[in-house]
Amino acid sequence: MRKKEPKLIITFHTTAEAIAMEKLCKENQKTGRMIPVPREISAGCGLAWCCEPDMEQEMSEFMKEKGMEHEEMVRLMY
């Protein structure tokens, strides 16, 4: 079993928003990956973006700049 570490989880209202986020992040060399939404939280769709917790400000600004909307940003052990 892998060790859980603190992560920043970004959830979305729709699957289309989650996939658009993944595409934008790859195009702009943002670290992170798409994951299933953890049980501890709920979201409009079943996908979430997972990255390092110290990227919260950077990701928030990036998403605003790109016109991306999210449901919530949560820090949790994942």
C-alpha cells in the first residue's frame, strides 16, 4: 500500500471541465494528474486534478487566467 501524502485536489462540475483542465495543464507543463474524486469529498463529476499542495496559489491564478472554473480546491492526504 502506498504512503498517503498531502495533496491539492481540484474538483469540477463536469467531466468536460476536468478533461479541459488536464489538456491545459499538459500544454503549459503544469505538474499533476487526473484522479478519481476521493471518497472524502464529493464533486459534480467523478474526476479531479491532483497536484502538490504548495501549488494552490499558482493553480488558482493559472485557472483564472485560462478562464477555467472549478468546483472546489481541497487539501487532503491522498
